[in-house]
Amino acid sequence: MPDNTAPVGKIHSIDAKRLLCPMPVIKLQNLVKHCQPGDQIEIVCTDPGTQQDIPAWCRIHSHDIIAIQETEASHWLFKIAVG
């Protein structure tokens, strides 16, 4: 039976806790420059504005949001597939 799942590249992590706009997006942008399509990035943020900023940035730059989870009070985990 063929495997229809896309291969996953490297998984990268960013700790953006306690950083305010625009720093979480800048850290994400700087890391993406060193990634390959198929890599994944997990970024943890505490700035509530990232709930809009990161998905908008991903949409503009053709990256996919895999998941957004509130991991604990005022902590959001974004899982992003590099396009």
C-alpha cells in the first residue's frame, strides 16, 4: 500500500515568550530564511497579537499553519509548515 503522507523535513523551534510585536514575526522570518520547503517550525508566543500576525505573515509568504494551540494561560504554540 503506498504511503500518501508528505515527508516532513527538519523541525525547528523558536521561544518567543515575553517578546512583543514585531519580534516574534521577525524571529520567524529570520529562521525561515534557513529552512527548506517541508521543514516545520514550532514557535511559542505570549503576545496575544501573534494570533493574527503570524497567520497573516504565513499567508502572505505561502507557508501553512498546521496548528495553533493555547498551551497554557497566555501561551500560544504555532506549528508552521515551510512552503
